[in-house]
Amino acid sequence: MNIREHAGYRNCVNCDADDSEIMFTFTKKWLVEVRSTPSEILDRMNIDDNFSSSIVKCKNCGCGYIKDVIESREPNSEWSQEKIKENIEFYQKLFSRETINHLQYEYSLIKNLLDLVLQKKKDNSELSLLDFGSSLSILSPMSRVMGFSDVMAYDPLYPNNISEITPQNTAINFKFVTDIEEVKAKAPFDAIICQSADEHFYDLKGDIKNIYDLLSDDGVAYFSHPVMDLDGDIGHLRNEANVKDKKTISRLRATFHVHHLNYVMPKMFKDILIRTGFKEIKVVMLKQRVAGVNFFNFSNLKLFFKSFAKYFLGLLGSNYRKTEFFLEKYK
Ligand SMILES: [Zn+2]
């Protein structure tokens, strides 16, 4: 079962140049010895002794990306009944006590998005939302609860039988979709969310353009783009076997792996958005409030002031470490 649907060699994901230097190479030996990756995972991904996948840096624009991409999805795969049950249980746990702070953060994201859509939308028709690259996201059911009536969760990595977990005979109905053509048939959308997904895009600019094309002319898009600082962490990554600090190790493991294909820093990412035709809408995005604690509690005030500081830095044009972008089409 050798898959590699998207496997291939890429030019720079920002400027298309084919001129890069290798920063770091993942090999089987490294994955086993440094990351202790279990052999069943390596086997599933067809990683053998000849495997290598390299993070490179474009010599033309400085963008970081994986040049030789491995894609481990099996084409036409289906979840077994057991796997479906497991995934539903996992999904249900995303709505539970331990996730309350995160849920509140997602709530404030959709609330901001909803306000912007309502301000812009001139007619009285129902509201639609697309969660692009959604995985098993809580945003789809949550946006449904908050008033978007036509909600689609799209992810090309879903199995073909993803619709078996789609809620149908309930009030909170929305649709899981794995085929981009099905998404296009429903376009345009009033709101599109792309939360921590673009680092996985094989065709980064192509998918951002897809999002632009799928958005209605008076719609609003939201990107949450992770900061994955290749320059800042490359020394640690090369020396990961000897890193002792637990926080650094967990950051390295979460950030640098063969499925994170694009290491685009915020300023460059915003440039790509602007070149695609988007314009940023500056929003004070309140970070997750600590639930069950008074608003004037120190922990909440700290988050509150951080949010405002970020907003004002954004107004001044600083995009360093910026992770959230609300966007409309440039007119
Ligand atoms: Zn480049």
C-alpha cells in the first residue's frame, strides 16, 4: 500500500524559485533513535532505510518548506466500524470539562467572525460557513449552534466513509466533505475558517487561492497560522538528541515533522494572503478567558491586556508572531 498521492518535489511555496539549501533531513534512523517513532507507524508511512525528507530554505526569499514531501494517506481508504467508534469518542471528548477554556476561545473566534459577516452582508439570506482543512474540528458544530445554517467541514484527509459520522437527524446538522468538487458546488460561502491547517497544504498558494475563490464577495475568511520558527529552532532541531529542556523538546516535536510542509513566518504568510487578493480586517481577538474565574481575576486581565497589545501592534503594522488573520476580499 504505497500511497504518496501528493508526494513529490516542490519549488519554493512562496516565490516558486527552485534554489534552496537543506536545513534538516528526516531519516528513518533519526526518527527511530531521536524521536522513538514506533515501527508500525514507520511501516504505515512506508518509511524505510532509503527514506529522506528535507526541510529546506529558499535562497531567493528565505522561506522554509519541505522539498521532498511524503504523503502517507491511503487513497480510497475507509475507516473500519471500530475506527469510526474510536473517532466519535475522541470527537465527543473535545466537548468536555477539560476543554472548556479552548471551547471559549473557539467561541470568541466564531463570535468575531459572525459579527464581521453580519456587518458586511447586505441581504437577509441564511449564513453559510466552510471549515477548510477541518480534521475533527469543534468549529463546525459550534458555528452551527451560533447561527450559521449551512456548515461544511472539508478535509482532503478524511476517509471516503466520513459521512458515517455526519450528524443528520439532529438540530445541529453539518456536513463532512472530503471532495473539493463537492465544496465548490456549494460555494460561495459567507465565512471560511482555516485554523492551523495551512502548514499541511501541499500547494500552499493554490489552496489559499481556493479559499479566496470559495468565499463570497462580501464574505469574511479567518486564518489561524502557526508560528513555526525554523531559523530560531534549527540549532535545537539539529541537536534534538541532546536537548534536555522538556518544553523545547515538546515544541520541536509538535513543530518539526514530516507532515508539516510549510514553515512560513507570519509576515511572509500575510504577504501571500495580500497577493492572493485578501485585505486584513483588524480585530481585537480576545484570547481564551479562563472559565469559572471572575473577569477581573489576574489571569483573565493578563489575557485581556495581551489581546489589546497584539491589536495595537497589528495597527502599527507589526506582524511578528501574529497568528490570527481576519480577511475580506480587496475591492
Ligand atoms: Zn522562495
